[in-house]
Amino acid sequence: MLSLRSIVLGLAAAAFAAVGLAHADEPTEIRIDWATYNPVSLVLKKEGLLEKEFEKDGIAITWVQSAGSNKALEFLNASSLDFGSTAGAAALIGRINGNPVKSVYVYSRPEWTALVTRPDAGISSVADLKGKSVAVTRGTDPHIFLVRALADAGLTEKDVSLVLLQHADGKLALLRGDVDAWAGLDPLMASAEIEGGAQLFHRNPDNNTWGVLNVREEFATEHPEIVTRVIATYEKARAKAIAEPDALKAALIEATKLPDAVIARQLERTDLSHSLIGDAQRQTIEAAGLALQQAGVVAAAVDVKAVTGELVEPSFGASISQ
């Protein structure tokens, strides 16, 4: 017997499908990202699962690398991607800023960000960052994590010198001594630890928001069945990633060119046991948005709860069982 939840989600998906009946022809390609911070995407790409799923429809799969949530959101906003991998809180900020995306799937529950420094920098707590330089990629979970950490220590971004760099450049800047600290992101953060001797001086797993797959709202409205099929195919890749951890590690090593020990550290901090998106993700993302609002990063006039509700869309994953 179907549960009430399944019935409700099924009706929501049907509503999207009803809207989609009036859409134009089916697309000739699906543009989707892969990212080293999204291990499941590497399995999906390497195994050609989407290519196999849509071959009979004559729909090609175009892969685009995202170097961070900010890049994925830029590509989605420019319609260069149909599906993009981000942190949940980053997707919320994108939506607040007018980027019409829907978060429809969870690819991981990671502790993928922390605040990182060198042993010689004299930093052991967030309070020590006052007056220091910090490398960060704006609009990503590491940036949001940094803002929340500063707020908890009674500081703001104005108390530090932000050096805006993409994640890989932030890591290099830290190890070269060009900045005092870095809001890190795995697997680059794991590399800085193991290969560069960097130290994670502030960790808070609860302030790492979920890894979510987003779709352009227009695409979801016009092609709801395709969104459902993409999610179902992602589920196959996630199951394979869990069942074959050595293959998952090998795919990450191949993509990142990082050594086994670094990737092992990243995977230690990556939980792949979730895929349904719903109340748990909504609550975490909303909490991050409210924290950013209190810190002055999100305008006071923004209804964070309402925007989070618009962002998180569970209906497409209604058939997933966990």
C-alpha cells in the first residue's frame, strides 16, 4: 500500500508532468555537471549510465566540470547546464539572488569544508582570524561556513581580509604563505592536510550543508519525466558507489590526480547513504540561511523559510526508496 507521503509526492510530480504536456519538443541533449566534490557524479560519468538511459531517446549527454558551487550556479543561471551539483546553502543563496533553481536530489552528506591554516600561522581558533587574510570562494559552502564561524566568534567578514579565489587557488595561496587561512573544500582540503601539512583548526560537521543536485526550474517544468529519469539513474550510480568503494576511490583518483591517501581522507568525510531530499535538508538549508541573515549577508527583508520551500522539491524523487 502506498504511504500518504508517496501519494502526495506522486501528485506533485504529476502536477509538474501536467505542466510539461504543453512544452516544446524533447531536448536533443542533457547538460549535466561532474565535480570532484560530488563523487557520485564521477561514477555516473565513468559508467556512462545516463548515456545508456537516454540512448533510445536520441538524447545526448554533455558533461561540464564544476569547480565549485558558485560555478555550477553560474552555469545553471546562464542555461549552460540543466543539472548542477552544489551545497544546499549555496543553492539557497543562488535562489535568493534570483537564480531559478530547484534542489531535487541528495548526492552526499559531507563534511567537506573546514577552516584551514599552516602550523606557522599562529592560528588555533576562529577568534585568531581577526586582522588575518583568508582565502575563500564566495557563494560556496566554505564561504557560508566561514561566515557562520566568524559570527559564532563575534566577528564578521569586515574583521578579516577576504582573498577571493577559486578553491584550488585558495589552497595554493595558503600553502605558499600568501594568506593566513583558507575556507577549504575536499578533496583539495584533504590534499592540503596530507601533502602540505595544513591543519584544520575549526570543524563543525553540522554547518556543512548537504550536497544537492539542482535543476533549472524551466527545464523541470518543461521536462519533468526527464528529471525523474535522471534522478533514478543517479540512484544507480550512488548504489554502485556504495557497493564498490574501491571503484569509487579509483574514479576520484583518476579525476583529481591525487594520491590514494588523500582520496581516502575525503571519503572518510563523505556519507553517501542519503538521496531523498525533504524535511531534513530543508531544515539544514533554512538554518544556514537564517544564520547568514543574522550575520548581515542575506537581506533582512528576505523570507528565508519561504525561499527554502521554493528551492527544495522532493516530488521528482518520490519513487526512491531508502
